[in-house]
Amino acid sequence: MGQVIAKRMRDEGADVLVAGRKEEELKRFATEIGGHYALCDLTNEADIKALADSAKSQMGGVNIAINATGLGFLKPFLENTKEELETMSALQLVGPFQFYQEMIKAMDDGGSIIQISSATATIMLPIWERRRPPTISYDVLPTNSAKKTFGRTASRPA
């Protein structure tokens, strides 16, 4: 999904930096679309800071930041382990929170943060019955962060 968005934005004339954990694929894709790339593991705070620094040095800053990471363990709620919960929390709550912070710092005069959730964050999966824990909380963070930082927001949950 992220590659389709990046390609469309580049086709529309945006200067694009793509990020992820697989350097060869990032390099290939960035070259294909005429963009930039940076290695970034969203569960690593230093990587997120380096991503923001890379955006500033390669493109002069950030106008639009998009996070399209996601993870879901599609099994019954009671079968999920603590380790799986920690992995999911790192990727779907802590990482995005730190991403928002660093991207806001890289925006000179406002901008947009777009959070694309996985379906597991917004729908009730039948295998989880009525015992699904809240995973949607990180969807409201960009809205609240933008309002407090820039005094305005135009985001809304999709």
C-alpha cells in the first residue's frame, strides 16, 4: 500500500522519501520512482529520528508524513501471548507515536500526518468475538497532536 501511495504522490510531482527495513527493495523502488529512501524500523526510536533527519537533509523538511505500517495476529484473543502484544504495541502504538513527534519536529510551518490503519485496528474480527482489546487508540494521536502543535487539524478517522 505504501508503494502505491508513494508512486502516486511522485507522479503528482511530490518529492518523495520512502522508508522501511529492506534496503535493497527501498533502493530499487526509490530509483524506479525518482525518489529518496531511508532505512527505518518503526520500532526503533533512533531509526525514526534518523528518518526525520534524512527528510530534512534530502528534501529540506516534511510537508506530508504517511505511516502505513500494521500488524495483526489473526487468532483467538485468548491465544495471544505477552510477546505478541509487546510486538504489536511497539509497531502500532509506540512507534507511530514517536513517528508523529519526529515528523512534527521536521515540519517548519505545519503539514499533514496521515495514519493508515490495518483493518484489525478498526473492525471487529469474528475470531476475537467481543473481547478485542483497543488497538484504535493510535488513530487519534495525529489529530490531537496536530491541534496542540499547530492549533488546527483537518484529520478525521476514515
